Amino acid sequence: MSDRPLWLRDPLAILADGAERGVVVRGGRIVELVAAGHRPATADVAIFDAGNHVVIPGLINTHHHFYQTLTRATPAALDRVLFGWLQALYPIWARLTPAALESAVTVAMAELLLSGCTTTTDHHYVFPAGLEDAIDIEVSVARRLGIRAVLTRGSMNLSQRDGGLPPDSVVQDEDTILAHSAALIDRHHDEADGALIQIALAPCSPFSVTTSLMRATAELARQRGVRLHTHLAETDDETAFCLARFGHRPLDYLEEVGWLHSGVWLAHGVHFDAAEISRLARAGVSVTHCPCSNQILGSGHCPVCDMEAAGLSVGLGVDGSASNNASNLMQEVRAAFLLQRHRYGVERVSHRDALRWATQGSAACIGRPELGAIATGKAADLALFRLDELRFAGARDKLAALVLAGAHAADRVMVGGRWVVEDGAIPGLDLPALLARQEAESLRLAGA
């Protein structure tokens, strides 16, 4: 990365006020917005001509399961609701190896980058024997590709023999989980503003984790200053499980185990009622909306506008590639726009709302205020899209066209002032070789 300031000059459109002539980037930060009729005040700038690009903040993915790119469209899991879907896939995931995971993570992160995503989370909770270094593998791939990552050390310790959903082969004991979580924080977590790698802790769900582990993880996160993440209120089956096992609904369980505070973000949030939404807002909890996954599994609709009206921050996540079957965050923006407009109507949901969920809303979920907006002092994380496909022909509002016409591939992506996607490709990534390796690993897992 050069120390010389870079002016992204005269974009077709930009998601920022007072930046009609673009932005100036230096040292990994946005140092100047250039208004209409002006030139940069910053001296001696290099120039990138953005005249063919729409510029938006880098998208932020706040819920994913990278390993699931290996089990997309698995026949045994098709047309099932969540619990049956998981039961069909757990035995396959139990055969994960380090080589398979490295391929899966590379595929997921590459797909995200190419869709305009500059920061991603991952919720990895499957640790069969031999895959103890799963998070270290993810860190290595993230550094190689140049994407920011908040990697969550997921966990499951409530197996079928104890009344949970997962088989014994994919769970670990509480002491192992907590010791490994602490070691990962020591090894990889960077608490600095602008960090490239952070760690969070993420017990999987009420139906796969003991109450003891939920409480102990919350205490460890508090001691070490990291965030907490889990699935909650995704399906009616989950609510029924919590009522039968704990005697109350998922949110009451969350409060009981010490998770109702501002260091927490939750995946899905489909089945919260109005009173529960108010409780979440008062506690400062955030929610990740996963529209494609929720629709494919038939889980229901996250009440995003009701949540925002109550004061919650709502972000977007692509969720696992075995439920969504894709890792394209720009497509998720469109899916969220369509789903929430269908629910709330034209007056309450615009294309700008959907873009905001994937940027500022997602940044709030992961506690990263330096991300998610084009403004002076923010990280220089940007996604640039060309509008030279047939789907955009005749589009007048260029920002709206990204969402309404279904943009799916960024031409350029910048993370911390460094280009990580150029001309629609990731420099140094041998895509044909990656695809061949992924296909071979997927076939091996399937037993083909």
C-alpha cells in the first residue's frame, strides 16, 4: 500500500453526502470527501478514475458458516425445516478435515469479497477429531485474501445422548471449549481500531449447548473483552425445545444465562414478539437478518422494521452456504429489500435501508464503528460496482439500480486502502484450481 493519497475521482454515484467528486484515501483511512465543484485539499494525490463505478461502503457479513460451502444443495437435506436439515448434515460435517475446511473457507471468503464484502464473521462450531485448528485455518485464509474477519469460536456440548440435537461425534466437553476459546483470544484477537482479525465466542444454540457452557462463555467473554454471538429465535421448533427443556422462551433463557447485554449479537431473531423486541432494545443487543436462509428453510420473517423502530441495530448475514447455498452479500441485500418491503410496504423500506443494514447496521452488530460508512476518519473499506451489464441498461438512479436490478459482482474492492479485488478478480487466487479442489473435497465428504 502506497503512502501517497489516492483520490477515487468522479464516481457514477456514491453512498455518501458531499462526496460527489469522490473520496481521498491515505494510510488505510478516508481522509477527505470531495464535494461537487471541488478538488481535493489534500496535496499530491494519485488518481483512480471511478467514472464507471458506483461506490458504496464495503459490505459487512455478520453471520456465516464457511465450512458449509462443501455441502450446498445436499440431496438428503433438501426440502427440510431446520432440525431435520441439521440432522441430515451433521454426519457429513463430522467428516471434515483441515484440507476440506481450508478449501471451504477460501471459497466462502472469495465469494464474499467478489460480492463487495470487506468484513465477514464466521460461526464455526463443528470440531470433529483432527479439526481442532479450525479457527487458525480461517485466520490464515483471511490474511492471505485480505478480508477483515471477526471469527467466532463456536461450540456444541449437548449431544443426542444428553437430549440435544447433534451427534456425539461433533461435540466437545466444556473444559476443552473454554480453554481453546481463551487460547484463541490470546493468539488472534486484536482489539485495536481498524483490526483485521478479531475473535468472538459463539455457543451454537439452545438445542446444542448446555446452560453451564452458556454461562461460562459469557463470563469468559466479559473477562477478556470480546463479543458474544449465537442463533436465537430462528424457528418455532427452537421455541418448543426451550419451553420443554427450560420452561420458558428463548429470550428468557438468554437472560437467565447472562447474555442480555450490548456485547451480544444474535442470528435470525425471527420469532421475537413485541415485548421481547423492546427488551432486546433496552439491553442493547443487536440482530442479524438472514433473509435467504430463512426463506429457504421456511423459518419465517425477521421483523426488521419493528426492531429498528424499537431501537435495535439490525445487520445482514448470508448464513451458511448449506441453507442459503450462496455467500453473495450483495444478493442478500436485494433479498432483504424484497422480503422486508413485502412485509412492511413501499413507505417503510427503500433500497437505501437495505444497503444500510449491510453496512452501518452490520458494523453496529460487531461493535466496529470505524466500519460501514463513507466518511472522514472511517476505514477505507469500499466496494465499486460497474453498471455495464444488461440488467442495468437504462437505469437512471445508479445506487437504486444496485439493489433493484440485482448487482452481484463487484469490479473493485478495497480493504484498509488496499485493493483486494481488481477487475472482478482476486489477485493471486487460482480460481479454477480452487473450484476443482472444492469439488473433490465435497465429493469426498458426501462419500461419492
